[in-house]
Amino acid sequence: MQDTKKGELRYYTYGASFFNYGMLPQTWEDPAKRGFNGTVGDNDPLDVMELGSRTCKVGEVRPVKVLGDLELIDQ
């Protein structure tokens, strides 16, 4: 499963990555709800950054332990 935006597949294209980037299936950021800073959900699954000791394969499913969260704004 791969995230899409405006009907197109989304790729992480911000240079060399020091983490694994993916998403949590069956989650959804509701565009009808406002965050504390006025932002709204983007109707996409929640993004995930996994800091690990190795690069994951595309499509790999891995157990993770949540250490915290960070609100990122899609462009």
C-alpha cells in the first residue's frame, strides 16, 4: 500500500533519508477537525518515520514502538 495525493503516488523526495518513511494503514486525518494551531487533517493516513538500525524494504511491515509524535504540514 502506498500513500497517494491528488490521485498520484507519493514519494519521499527530500534528499538522503536517515530514517524509514511510511504510513499507518487504516488511520485517517479528518479534514473536518482543527488542531490546536488551526491546521486540519489532509484526509490521508498518518505518516510514520521509523528510526532504526537498517533500511526497510519497500512495502515491508515492521513492529514499532511509538516514542512520540510530531505534527508535520504537507505542502
